[in-house]
Amino acid sequence: MPKETIVVVDDEPAARTAVARLLQERGYTVYALTGGQEAIDFASNTPFDVLLTDFRMPGGLDGLTTVRAVRRINPQVVAIIMTGHSSVDLAIESLKLGVHGFVVKPFTAFELIRNIEQTIAQQTLSRENIRMKALVDVFSTTQALLSANTEATQLPRLTLELAMNRVSATQAALLLLSPERENSLELEVVAERSTPEDDGGDLMLPVFLPVDGYTNQHSAQVEQIRLLGQRALDANITLLMIDGEEVVPGSPRMLSSTNKLSQAIVPLMAQGRQVGALVIEKSGADPNFTEADLQIAAILASQGAIAIDNSRLVHRLAKVEALHQADRLRSEFVAMVSHELRTPLTSIKGYATTLLRPDVQWNNQTGTEYLSIISEECDKLMQLIDNILEVSRIEAGALRIYPEPIQIYEVLDRAAMETRRRSPEVSLAVSYPPVNEIPYVMGDSQRIIQVLRNLIQNAIKYTPSDPRIAIDLDVISGDADQPNGMVRISVQDNGIGLTQENKDLIFERFYRVDTGSTRRTEGTGLGLAICRGIVEAHGGQIWVESEGRNKGSTFFFTLPVADIANQLDLD
């Protein structure tokens, strides 16, 4: 490993030559300079590691002034003073100005080499200790990025905030490759933070503007950042820009006191896949990135890339699973509809063919009975077709309702009367508060009857024997969302009950509880999906509660109370 580069500054030629020759013999690269100004000019153009300067140099800059000026250009330089006038005051003043070590004249070759090696070792250990503490802290911080509890939509913003905080950046931007379009960087999230010194200055990008907003207003800046991000990503390297010029990371230019604006463009890679690029910017009072800053940014970019890539993979898997689920439901629906169509059509065909037989003379009673059966089967077909069309309208957002103030208890009584007439074997109870305490509801009575009819038929269908159904109505006080209040209607049964999985899916179209070889009930699985569409179109909610299998179910839905006062004013 090559040794450090040392600049020796001394106005005495003999001393300067002797020290330079001694250091060269020990393997150091040495530049011998005659004065402080020459050292400052040299530091502006050439990187080096150690400044070894005489304290007193008559006719020019002294050693302390030279150290201060050189370290402003390159703060990483280790500064050692050679002096024949050692004192406590000089030591204190030197430390304040950034001097790391002293060599008291006259000194031996051994003393000089030992002092230089010890000073370099101490500074290296100090810097490494600071860097490692920072990196350990960053590793613990980035656990939030990989946490399963972090929402995918928050990952870009979280990556930016962590990067800005850990390197004290004034701005940050995240460029992500679109999952749908390869070889295209798109700015997805923009974050900006300004220190008081930066107020009024040019921003890398505007604050949290949508893509179209800042693309139109700052197309030149955005395009430049995109190109830099693409370069960093394609080469898988960190790019460093200082005042608009590309600088090699590690160069003394990184820490120059004349810098005004620094940008680091860090690639985001995950398992060899390109994800995007992280752009961080520093300006104002502290415009420089250290090497530790760049390492921290690389760690954050790596962790952020993994987290974002993982969330995208999960999203893709979910989409694939959803497509499989949709295909399965579609296949089941086709099979179900085929069965539901074939059954009544078979009956209609059979009875119609029987009535048309030329060799049999049917009496009026038998003919009427057969025609009644045909009529009932036609009603089933019409109901099936209506349900399919209803679901299509709901999904297209074209479901029409005609809300008006209605007495909801009258709708409940009507639904109960229909059920008792059609299914006299069912035990049905309806309860509600005194009618003078029930407010008007803003609803379409025909649609609400449709919801109640579906829920009641569903309760009967999934109760194997002795069905007992209870319909209840409660009035809920108003809140911020519904100042007039709501009414809550429940339909309770003593049927087969529901598992948690069933409760989560039961309002999805085509979903049925008893699918597969154990199916015992008829239906297309559209009734509850229609109920949900109608209730939500009224501004209400629908849900189900059940304690489990064979413990019955209770379906609830809410409807908004009508604002009668405003209605009367309008009338």
C-alpha cells in the first residue's frame, strides 16, 4: 500500500532538503516548498495528505497562517508544525487552528518519523471511529425501510427523509424506473428542505410538486437530473457534482471552502436489478459532502432499493394472484350461470313440450298448473338476468337510485309481508322504536326493498331447518360525517354462520360460502354484491357479523336520515 504524500514547507534550503530526503528514504512521496503562499497555491491544484511546515518563516506567511489556509482548501490534510519555540500558548493556538502535531527543533530523524507516523495514525483512527459510528447508526436507522409495517407508498418518502437527515442535505429527489416501462427514469417523489442561508436560492427541484407540474416549469433542470441519474444507474457508480462540474469522489475538491453547491447521485440497485437513483444536494453554510456522507448515502440507497423492489414484487404477486382469482371466479360464474339457466329452461321445455303433445288432451286444471310452472321458471330466468345486469351497472357506476324522504318502518313492514306470503314456514319478527321516534330516511324505497329481499332470501337459503329471522331498526345519532344521523337495519338468522375468511369476501361478486363439492344451495353469488352497491349508492355501509360456523349471522346496513327542514324549505 503506497504511503502518504507529504508537503514540506521551510524557508531554509538546507533544512528543507534534509527533511525531504529523509522522508523520501522512508517511502513517502514528498514535495518541498519554500513558503506558505506556495503551499496554498499547491493545495489548490494538487491533493496531498500531510502538511509539514516550519512555524517561523520571515518575509512570508507563518506556519499557522499556512495551516489555516491549506485546511480551508482541504480539511482532510494532517497538519504538523516544526518549531524551535515550544510553549503552551502556541500549542493551544495551534490546536484551535487545526494543527494535529508538533516537532520541536532540533530533532533526530527517528523523532521526526515517529511523530509523523503517530500523528497520521491518530487522525486516521479518529476519522475511522467517527465514520464507523455514523455507519452503525445508519444501519440501525434503515431498519424502518425494511420493516414489514412500512407502507409501500411511504417507502420513497422515507428513503428521502432518512438520506436528508443523515447527511444534513438541503434537498433530495428520488428517481424510480417505472415498473411498466423499462429504460425510463421518472421522478416519483421530490423532497426539499432549506436552511436559512439557502432561502431565496435556486432549488434543485420545487417542493413536492406532481410530475407534470415541475416537468413543465423546470424541464431543463429535471432533464439534467434524469440524465445524471441514468448515468449513475447504468455505470452503478456514485456521481459527484460540485458547482455544476463532475468531481471524482475522494478528491480534495470535495471539501474546498469555495464550494457553493454539491450534488451526489447514487444508484439504487436491488439483486442486480435497476430500481432508480437517489439525488441529494447540499448548499448554504455547509455545501460539502464528506466521504462518510457518500458511504451513508450509498447504504441508504441500497436499503431503500431493496425495500422498494420488495414492495413492487409483492404488488406484482398480488396482481397475479388477483388475476388467478378473477379467472377462477369467472369460470365458476360461467358454470353457475349455465346451471341456473339450464334448470328453468329444462322445466320450461319439458312442460311446454308436454302441453303441445298432439296425442294427449289436457284438462284445464292440468294445463293451468303446467303454465303456472312455466311462468315461475320464466320469473327465475328474469331474476337471474336482472341480477347480472345490476352488477354490471354497479361496476360501471351507472346504478340509478331515486332517493326521497321515506318512512323506513313502512319499507320493513312491506318486506316482512312479502316474506310471510312467499315463505309461510319462516319465523319472521320485525321490531323498531315507536313510529313517532323514527326519522325519515333519504332513500329509494324500491332499492331498499331489493336489499331487504336479498338479505332475507339469503338468510332462508343458508338456514338448513327451522329458519328464524329477526329484522331490527335502530336510530344512530349524528356526527361530523353524517350530522343528521343514520338508521341501522339488521337482519339476523340462525343459519350456518360465517368464518372470518367468509366475512372478508362475502360481498364480492360471484363469491359463495359453500363452493365446491359440498355446495347445497342455488344462486349465482351476486345478491350480496348488489346489496353493497345499492347501500353504498345511498351513502351508507353494509357489513356482517358472525361468531363462527353454525352460530348464525347478522347483516347490518345503514342509511342517512333525511334533512326534512331543508326539504321543506326547498318545497
